Amino acid sequence: MNQLASTGQLRASFLRWALVLVPLVVLLGFVSGRAAQSGPGSPWFDALVKPAIYPPPATFGIVWSVLYVLMGLAAASVGTARGAAGRSLALGLFALQLAVNLAWSPTFFALHQMTAAFWIIVALAVVLAATIVAFWRVRPTAALMLAPYLAWVLFASVLNWQFIQLNPGADGAAAAPAVTRVQL
């Protein structure tokens, strides 16, 4: 016998990791965006000039949901690689990139700090690239699951930069006061 675990045991281990990590990553992303009041409906954001490449608002919820699921599955795949060289580093980098990811929405949407958010997303791209390299060394398929996420982060970086260019007076601006309409 030269196997430490059967195929069934490995599959069960992956499912346990995935059942914890996928909902956790999705929940953290949802809470970060919701707490920051991200997207349309915010008076500050609604008043911004939107770049030409700005996709329909519904796109963001769909794309981020898919990406957070892929992130959780990729981390679960690496998590099940017990004894693999670089596993701890890969999971540590994953946690770091997730923390940086979760900092972006509050910085951009709640604090209205578009320039600071831009540098956060640039840092995210760098840490995410390092995470992909570390994942590749443990489980190449896990790294491939993060490739769409990196592509989206690079697109979001360009979008963030264009928001700064189109709205120089809005960077760091306080939210517009709420307006109450009274019809007589």
C-alpha cells in the first residue's frame, strides 16, 4: 500500500474545506460591499461621471459572486494538499489578498477615497499574482481558478483609475446630503 488516503477520503476532505471556505469567502465579500454601500443607490456614487468602460451595475454582483466561489474552491483545493511544500505560504498569501480585497470597497465607496482605493487594488493585483504563483506550486488547477479573478482585478484597476480622472473633485469628497422631496 503506497497511498496515505483513498480517493474517497481526498474527495471528502476537499468537500469539507469547500463547505467552509466557499460560503465564508462569499459572505465576507458580500458583507464588505454591503457595509460600504457599494454601487448604485449611493448619492456620492450616483453623482460620479462613469467611464465609458463601466459595465451595467448588475454585472458586478454576478461577477463577484462567481469570483468569490472560485476563490473559495481554489483555497479548498490548496487546503487539502496536506504535506505539500509551500501550502502554508500559499494559504497565507490567499488570506492576505482576501484582506486587501475586502479593504477596497469601504475605501472607495464608504470613505470616497478613490486614489487610496486605486493603490489598494494595485496592491491586490501584486499579492494576487504572488498567490497564483504559490498556488501553482501546490495545485496548478487552483492557480488557474484564480486567473479570472486577476483579470477582473486588472480591469477594476483601470476602471478605478478612470473614475479618478473623470471625477477629480470627488476624490475624498463627503457624501452629498440626502434630499427630501415633498410634493404638495
